[in-house]
Amino acid sequence: MERRTFIRGTFLGAAAFLAGCKDRQRLAQARPNVLVIFTDDQGMNDVSAYNGDIPTPHMDSIGERGIRFTQHYAAAPACTPSRFSLLTGCYPQRSLHSLDEVIMPGDTFHLDPRETTLATRLKSVGYRTALIGKWHLGSARPEDLPMHHGFDRFTGISGGCIDYWNHSYGPDPDWYIDNKEAVEEGYATDLLTDHALTFFDEQRESTQPFFLYLSYNAPHYAKSTRDSLPENTLRVSEFKHNSLVAYNTLQAPKAYLEKFSHIKDEARRYYAATVANLDDNIGRVLDRLKRNMQLDNTLVWLISDNGADPQYGGSNLPFRGNKQDLFEGGIRIPAMLMWKSRVKPLQIINQPLHNVDILPTLATICGFTTTGRPVDGIDAGEIIFSNRRFSRKMFWQWGNKGAFREGDWKYITEPKRHMLYNIKEDSLENRDLADLYPDKVSILQKLYADKYSECKIR
């Protein structure tokens, strides 16, 4: 009797084990590929899906095949902190090494190994991971680079911006291919797309899901030296780099500049040409995924890192504020999502979301944990899959400015003044209600101060 019981128990245990293995296999097979497309300094008026005046049919198609978000926010109105939050799910103020500021040449700020990235988390559940494009989270030491933070492959730019043709920050080269410094000829946006297509092709026959962080430097301005200005370069402002004269420039291929010859403002013309080239490259990405039969089970999340800078041709209209501001123009960004096999097309979602929400949302979808340091984001699956709204509080701090949003109310603090806006009724932030609702100001001021105190490491 005991022997029969033992045999039966062993059989049932083995069956349960095999069933568990099959469940895990099914889960692994069901996990989508993940493609995050991060554009650089692109405002709401720079995407035609948001009534912008630059045609972006390929970007628009992502929202048409899935969701166009109307209230998606960046974690900060500048590059480094926004990228930190996307990859960690944390507000920039939790950074252990000053990533709530923009990293400039010579800075030693970096992503701490104790801060677990989205790439590391996806890799832990079987994903192949790659960053193709801009890093900007530390490069003073080799161990600061992406391949030491969960990425199997890094091809692109380690710093904040480069000359699109020479691939250098002023005179300093900054171009990597497969984790090594390299030299390559061509326009940066085109080259990054070429590498992305190669990555997709390599994954075509693989049963391993992939995560590609396709972080374009476009349409951010370029850094060029006086002695090596390529054709089709517009000098916008001058600066000194290691005692050498250099320029912030705008650069675009000739054919795209000709396409926008009707735009009188020169900076806007170059910027529009850069965006149009970027859009065509995103079209190449989507087309290759479709041809490889990878598109149906690839979750694509397109997002800008922050609002645009009008000095360099970008536009956040109709919203108030620009890059470096905590008004809507600096932090409300174009964002769209598609996953053909799971997400219904032609959705427009007004639910406020934040780029810290991307990591916890993918945690549920892809099956990884968010253990470790605190994650500030919220799983947005219920709005993505069921269109069920949820309560959302959001916090920002940038230099000596701060903001907090609860529901439709947004509080902004700057030196010597506090502002209050009802975003539902006044998304353009034309009417400051602080004097009319002092109690609401006090409540949001305390929520902001408490969150700032909780997050601030230094």
C-alpha cells in the first residue's frame, strides 16, 4: 500500500512538474518582444497625430494600430533624468549618482549598479536585450556603459548628442558598435536603424523574446566643430569645448531639406527635415518587423524623452512651456503604443501616465519582478487592455522648480511663487488658480514636499 502510494505520489509530482514546465514554456512563448522607441526633444506639435505641422505617418501608424496617449508625461524636462526613469521605474531624485541632472562632458555621474534596469529585469526572464542609440547615463568609466547594466548589445552614442555625420561631440568621437568604440560613415539616424534591422533579422528564427531600446538621438540638435562642418548643417549657437570653438547645429539630409523648402524659419525647416527622416526610419523598423513576421507579437511603445526646444526648431504648441520647464510643454510628450495581437486599434486614451509606469507595466506583461529599490511607477495594464481609468499622482522636480499632479489639479512651485492649474479645464495653463484655492495649494504643496523628502538621496 505504501509502495503504491509512493509510486502514485511520485507520478503525480512528476506530472505536476511537467505541467508546470509546459505552463512556463507557454508563458515564455506568449511573452511579447518589446520595442521601446525613444525620440529626443520632440514636442507635441512635432507629430502629425497630435495636429502637429510635420507629417509623421509612420509614428502616427503606431497609434492607429493601437493607442494614442494624450496625457503621457516625462519624468523631467531634460534628457538624463527622463532616461533614468524610463529604465528604472523610479523618479530621478532616487538616483544614487546625480542622474536628476543632465550629464555633461567631464561629469562622473553614472547609473549605480544597485539600480536595476528594465534590461536587467527582462534578461532575468529570458529576453535578449539591446540598446541601439543614445545612452546618456554615464560614460566616464567603462563600467558605466550599457553592457554593464543589462544590455547584451550596445550600438550608438554614450553621451548627450553628437554631430550626425561625424559621430562626435565637438572634436571627441562617440560611436559604439557591438559594445566597442568604432568608426562608421553615414547619417546617425539611418545607421541606428540599419543596426536595428540587423538585430531583428538575427532574432527572426529565435524562440528567445527580445527587448530593443531604440533610443534615437533625433531630432535633438547636434554638436559640431568649426573646422569640420558637413554640408546641410545650420549653425544655431556657439560654445567652447576644451578651449575649442564648437557649435550647436541642426543637420539633415539634403533630400529632406528640399522637402521642407517652404518653411521660412530656417531652424524649423532643419528640425522638420530631421523629424521626417526619423519618421521614415521608424517606418523601416515597422516594415522589417512585419516582413519578419515579428510585428504581431511585438509590443511597441513610442515616446519622447521630454518637450522640444524652440531655439532648435521644435514646438510644443499649443501647450505652455518648453524643454527645461515643468509646464505642460516641457513634460507632456507624444506617446503611442501598439501590440497587434493584444491591443485594440484606434484608441485615444486620456488617462494620465508617466514614463516611470513603463517598467511596472512590462513587469506584469513579461513576467519579471520589481523587487529591489522602490519603483514609483504604476502598472498601466488596466487602461491599456480594458480602458479602465485609475487614480494617478505624479511628481516632478527639476533644479529649483517642482510640480505635483493629483487628479486634474497640478501644482507648480518656482522661487518666490506657487501656481495651481486645473488641467482638465485649462490644459494650456493660462489661468493660475492659486489665489482662489489656497487650501488646494496647501494640500498639493505638502504632497510634493513629502514625495521630494522620500525620494531625495543626497
